[in-house]
Amino acid sequence: MQDKLDSQENKVNIINGTDDNDLLQGTTGNDEIYGYKGNDSILGKEGNDSLVGGEGHDIVEGGDGDDHLQGNAGDDRLQGDTGNDNIEGGEGNDSLSGGKGDDRIFGNEGEDNIDGDEGKDEIHGGEGDDKIDGGEGDDEIHGDEGKDKIDGGKGDDTITGGAGRDYIDGGLGNDHLAGGEDNDLLIGSDGNDIIAGDNGNDVIIGGIGADQLTGGAGNDSFIYITINDSLAEAPDKIDDFETGSDKIVLHALKFFNNEEVEIKKVASFTGKINELLLDYNENTNVTNLMLDHDGNGLAEFNIEIVGKVDFEQDIII
């Protein structure tokens, strides 16, 4: 082990591995540990450490402190633990976890499994078909290339799928979701979400809350599962509906008290279950899609849609 001084004149311990399978452990201070070749296990312990696995399938744990973890080649497992960590998977199919703290995580190449855990994290999947869980906190997540599966978890997250057919679930909180290129599935879940499909034939499920939805280019489908997905007093807004191309899917709303009741278009509510009314305002170019689900003569469900909606070709019931 060697010592050197950093810019604050604090001692940094340098620990070098070998080309074999090494077990390397840092000190309570600031360490630089290099595993080199072999399947290494590296533990940073306390301090602000720089831990590099090198070649091989490595296990790297930062411990306490604000650490920099780098896997390089091989299928690595990197764990940040406490502190605000910077984690880079490198090549290979890596398992990366930020732990507590506000972390920056980069999957880079390979099909990576990334968990932000607690904190306000910034996550980049990189190339490959990645699985990303933001965990708790207000996270910024980029799927980048590949067919990614992304779950924002708790918090107000900003998620971009990038290239590839992505599955994006914002989770709890008021989230900003963007599909990017290709045909994506975007789910807002709970909260008042802003969702944009961008390019491709996207499926958008706003979930519970007053959501702002934009399909973008392509033939997009807006799916509603429950009445609570777009209440009359807090409706969803669809900003760019293209009649004849986009679809609004309501077939899950047929069920009332566990019985299937046909949704029927009417000119005005008559007090029957599942009556649907389309009210188009030429001055504002907005259609209000209203559903009296329980037959009380009032709309419990409403969607505000920019553009004119045709019942026969635009609504799937």
C-alpha cells in the first residue's frame, strides 16, 4: 500500500491488486483501490474512495463516504452504500446500486440492472436492454439505447426512454415521462403526471390523477382503467389527439358493480348507467369526453381533448 496527498493535503491510500482473484479492503481514510485482472472483491469502508474493479467479474462496495466506483470489463456488482456516489458499470451486464445519498449511476454497455435506492439520483442506462428502478427520491432517469424497463418508484421523477421500445412506469409522485423513439408503453400511476410519447406508436396510461398527455408522432392509444384515472373535477388533458390515428380505450370502464354494462353514446344524459357524451367546442377546439358511470345524470369521468373526437373511429369500448 502506498500513500499520497490530495489537493487538501489529506492522505490517500493506494492499494493495488494483482492479476489473480483479490480480496481488497480499504482503510478508514480516503483510498484508491485497483483490482486489475481477476474476479475481485473490493470494500472501500469509510472515507471518500476511488475503487476500480478492472477486468473480471468484480464485487465493489463503497461503504461510507462519497465514493467513485468503476467496474470496467466483466459482469460487475457495484454498491455505493451511504454517501453521494458516482458509479460506472462499464462493459458487461452489471448490477449497480446507489444506496443512500444523491448518486450518479452510469450503466454504459451491457444489459444492466440498476437500482437508485434512496436519494435524488441521476441514472443513465447506456447501451443495452436495461432494468432501472429509481427507488425513493426525485430521480432523473435516462434509458438511452435499448429496450429498457424503467420504474421511477416514489418521488417526482423525470424519465426519458430514449431509443428502443421502452416500458416506463413513473410510480408514485408527479412525474415527467417521455418515451423517445420507437413504440413505448408509458404509465403514470398515481400523481399528476406529464407524459409525452414522442415518436412511435405509443401506449399511454396516465393512471390516477390529473395528467397532461401528448402522444406525439405515430398512432397512439390512451388507455383508461378506472373512473379515478380522469375525474370530472380533475380531468386529464390530451394535447394533440389525431382523429383517425389515435385511440381512446375505455373498455375497462364497462364494469359497474362487477357487472358489464355497455357504454352508449348519447346527446345528453338520461340517468342511465354508462352514458357517454362528447361535447366539442369549435371556439376552443376542445372535446370533453364525459361519462356518467353510475347513472345519476352527472359526469363522474371527463377527459379534455384538443381536437374533435369521432365516437365511431376514435373510441374503443
